[in-house]
Amino acid sequence: MEPADGGRHETPEERLDRKFDDQLQELRVMQTGAQLTAGFLLTLPFQETFEDLDAFQRGWYLGLVLLAALTTALVLTPVAVHRRLSGRHVKERIVDVTHRLMAGALCCLALLVSGITLLIFDVVLGRSAGMVAGVAAAVVLTGLLAVLPQVLAAPPGDSSDPGDPDR
């Protein structure tokens, strides 16, 4: 029999353990994305054509490297926090902080992907194409990573539900 509120049969501790396990799985996915983007960025200065970049492109590149470092730090921090605080009965705080760090990491990853898109299009097709592609990537990523989850979180029948036929 399912609980009256439609939830799971679990203690508060079991719920926190499940939520943290879910977060660790999500962090594994984000870590891969962060590693791939950082790896791509780290290879660029060793290409012969890197010297052909103009001042804007070099500055943008260095900004992306800093953003990749920040993203990596945000993805790694929950693991360090958990390692340090494991067994201290502060799982609720760890889950809350991990949630916030992951939101920051997702935001940084979206900015990083948009920024890399801008840089590549700028180098290959020119500044205007780079700006258009970078903004387009940012809009799509905002829609997928921020707007879509918000829409899905709305209760069925809510006036903000785009699938609501009464809307």
C-alpha cells in the first residue's frame, strides 16, 4: 500500500540517502561534461593556429578556461564535502549544499557550452556568426536546463501547464 501522500515508504534518513545517491549519479554525468569541455579548451593553445586568434578570441578563451576551472571545482566540491563530513549526522546539510552546488555547476556548464560555441563560430565564420551561435546556444540551454524542468514541476492542470487544453 502506498502512503496517503503518494510518496515512498522511507524514513527521513533513507530519503536523504536516496537523494544524495541521486545527486551523486547526476554529478557523474556533469563531471563527464565538465571534463570534455575542459579537455577541449586545454588542447587549443597547443595548436599552430592558436597564434592567429585576435585579442577578443584570446580573452574569451582565457575566460572560458577560468569558467571550466570553476565548473570543475563546483562538481568536485560535493564529493569533498561528503568525504569530510561523512558520519557526522549532517546529511541534510550535505544534500542541501550539494543541490546548490549542482545548480551552480549546471549554470556554469551551460555558460561554458555557449561560450565555446561562440568561440568556435567566431573563429570559423566571424564575430557576428559567433555572437548569434553563442546566444542561440544559451537560449536553447536555458530552455532545456531551466525552463523545461520548471514546466514539468508544475502540477497537472496548473494554468502554467502548456499541455492544459483549458488554457
